[in-house]
Amino acid sequence: MKYARIRHQGQIHEVIVEADNAVRLADGRLLDEHEVEWLPPATGNMFALGLNYADHAAELAFKAPTEPLAFIKAPNSYTGHNQVTWRPDGVTYMHYECELVAVIGKPARNVKREDALDYLAGYTLCNDYAIRDYLENYYRPNLRVKNRDATTPVGPWIVDTADVPDPSKLTLRTWVNGELKQEGTTADMIFDIPYLIEYFSSFMTLQPGDMIATGTPEGLADVVPGDEVVVEVEGVGRLVNRIVSEAEFFANRARV
């Protein structure tokens, strides 16, 4: 089962996604995916992982970490499927990051690894754009790298855990303007999802709607205004986003 949050005619709805990505409203109406505005399917805190893929750490000439390198993303940085993200004026390198995201379904505190997946509502995916110009240290990412408004597409939906029987064996891919740029597998994660739930819940309570973005494999490239970026996680979904300029993004926001 797939669960989504959408906006239609000014109203926000929580819906089930049916065949061909159509969604059904509570009143029974069935809407095509292009008739709705897709919203991030969860809105809690996002705990994101740096250097959590061995191939990506090697790509950047870093040693694999011995403990999760985690940072928090603010909800204002989220945007939805088929929405736009902006590239700041004057930066030299902005790249995508295709990531599997685990969504917490119930309060989780001091969870053991063997029980960890029981605390999930399901899985989604994100594109964790990074503004590399402001990256002072991979071990302590600067807020300006990862927390700008609408620079983390999330969605389009949450997939039940039962529909993703083994999250450790999923293929991740990214296309830019139809060209495959990134391909990897969750098998290369250094810290897998059960480990991460046990780790975070050992010192804090994870709440329903919180998300754990599990990192990205190698294969990063710069993106510019006009680019269409598509990230996909096998068995979870496909998330489309378009890059616009800073001026276009904020001019459109002012008109809303």
C-alpha cells in the first residue's frame, strides 16, 4: 500500500495511491497524478547521514566512518514530487543525492536492532540536494549546504514496510535530463536501517513522522537551472524535480 499527502483545490488530503499513481479522495473521487499537488508524505524531523555508502566515501577520498555522521534537516527544506528546487545565485557546485528514507511510525526509544523495523510506518525517498560551496567539513555539514527552503524533495508517497521485504538490497538511480548519472545499491550502506534506528533511539525518542535519510552512493554531478532531476529507489518510488534560478523561485513564491 502507498500513502500520500496531496493538495487539491486548496485542501490537503491524506490519500491512498492506486494504479497508475491515481489517488482517491475520501468522497470517492479518483484523481490523476497530474491533477494534484504532491506534498512531502511526512513532515517530522529528518535525520540525515553523511558518508554512509562505502563507494561514496571512497569517491570523496574519505575513510569510512566508524559511527554515523548525522545532521538534522528542517521541515522548511522539504518539497514534494513534481515541484521545483532553486539553485542559489553565484554558487559553483550543487549536486543531487538519491536516498532511501525510513519513516518512523510510532514513538521509538531504546529500540533493539532486531525490533527496529517494527517501528517504521514505511519507506519513502528523497533528493538531498547539497550546495557544495559551503561545505566546510564533511563531518560537520554547514547549515547552508543542506537546509535551504524547498531543497529536499521528498516522496511521492510512503510504501508499507511489508511491500519492501529487504531494504538492504535496493537499487538507487538518478537521471539528469534523461541521462543516467548515478546508480548504486543499499547493500553498500555502512550503517543499515535497523542499526540507525537502534543508534538514534538510544539517546533520543524518535516520533511518528520523523525520517531517517540513509545517505547516497557515488556518482554526483552539478545541476543547473533548467535541469530535470529524477531519483528512484527500487520498490519504493520515483521522484521528479526541476531546478530553477533563485530569482525565478522567489518571484513565483511571492505570487502565491
